[in-house]
Amino acid sequence: MYMKITPTFETVPSIAFELLQDKFIMENSRKLTAILLEKNMPLDLITKIVKNYIKIYSLTKDEHDMTYFTAEFYIEYLKEKYKNI
């Protein structure tokens, strides 16, 4: 007797699909990735940074005007935050 095995995946929150339609965050995530790749950062670190960038954007986009929250702004924010490390 054979049994069909189908993988089960976690449900994807609907916010993920909304962000895919958000041209601002998609363009700036691409820019951020390109900038970090040019600096020869490890891919796992780039992934974590971009994921955090998207998370901050998605949590605050409804409360604040996020047009200033560009990839370049986020890099400057990180430099300022971690300048003493």
C-alpha cells in the first residue's frame, strides 16, 4: 500500500503579499542588497539586515510617512547605531 505524502508549510501572513506589491520597499530592498553586496558582506548577514529593514518598514508604514526610509537612510542609521562597536 502506498501513501501520498504532501509537505505542509507554515501559512504565509498576508502582509508578505502586500509588501510584494509595495514598489517603494521592493526597490529599496534591492538597493540595500546591492550596496551590501558591493561591500563584500556575507550573504547571511545581508539577508538579516534586509529582513530587519523590511520588518521595520512593515511595522511602521501605517503610522508614519516612510518616504524618507530609503536604503541609504537605513545604512546611515546602522552606522550611527553601531559606531562604537
